[in-house]
Amino acid sequence: MNNTFIIDNPMITDRLTVLRMKSTGTRKFREIVKEISTFLAYEVAREFPMRDVEIETPLCKTMQKRLDVGEISIVPILRAGVGMIEGFTTVYPDVRIINVGVERDHVTHKPVAYYHKMPKNIKGGKCIIIDPMLATGGSIEYTIQLLKDDGCDDIVVVSILAAPEGLTAIHAIHPEIPIYCAAVDDHLNEKKYIVPGLGDAGDRIFGTEE
């Protein structure tokens, strides 16, 4: 699928298998979400532009490269996206964090927005939307449009797990936006959960499963 990047790494695959297990408790689930998020954060950086700089080593002067991406913001979609913040701030410690609150109506399965606070100078920076699950794509599509409306034109989406339906929906509207994930699963069920999936990521992160 165009502009979808599946990070095929044995360590990520192994950790994702444990994440999927029903027997994995809340503490372990949080730890693995952070771990996988850290892997994904490094992979996203592969596409960052670089600039040449002159430095001096203990032996000589030399031209080397440094990142040239301007200000980076991570945009966790509340509430499950909170679980990915620590993994990303481990790799990008100086990022700005823009919280966006979107939940899914359990009857219509449509996104319902309840919170967002955008900084004044979002234009010209890079925004990385993080959400463990890309299911229908509704919440992420809403967040993309919110960022675009505020002037951001450099957006990346990062999820741990995605469904084909959600990827298709987002790329139909925003084909230019790259999406990174650890795996693309088979389908969505009648309740719009990813199958085989890992359950409700928010409930498992926060220990609120019924």
C-alpha cells in the first residue's frame, strides 16, 4: 500500500506478539508499548533531512551531518496515544507535545472530538501523530485535518497496529501522508476492532478493562 511503511524487525515482531497476548498484564503492556514506540521513533527519523556542519574532532576539522528538521511536535491522540509519548520523547527529548482528544462513538463508530489546544506557531514544523491503533482511521483523519487547518503541512502518522480499512480511508483523503506501523492486521470486526489485534489499547494501557 503506497506510503505505508511496515517496520519489519524481529525485535518489534517479538514484542508485538507479547503485546497481543490476553495474559499480558497492564504493567507489561505499558512497557512494551513504550519499547515499540521507541523503535518506531527511530524508524521515522530515517526520512528526516540532514545538513552539513563543520566540527572539530580531537584529531582534525571535518564536515559531518546533523538533523535539519526544525521544530518537531508529537501529537498523541487521547487517551491511548499517551502510552506512546515516553517512547518518542526518549528519542526526541526536546519535542513539543500537542494533545488531541478524540473518542469513537460506540454506536456510529464515528470520531467524537472533545479536546485540542494548538500552539500558535505550528506552521513550518513537523507533526508526528501517535496512536497505538489505526482501526477505522476516523480519529487520525480528524487529527490530520485539524493540523492542516492550523497550517501544518509536514505530518507523519505512527501506529503500532493498523487495519487495511483504516489505511485505505486515510490515504483516500490524505495520500501524501506517510504512515508507519509495526504490523497491518487482517480486518475490522463488526464492532470496528482490529482482528486479530490486541483488544482495546486504551483500556489495556490504563487498566480499565471490564
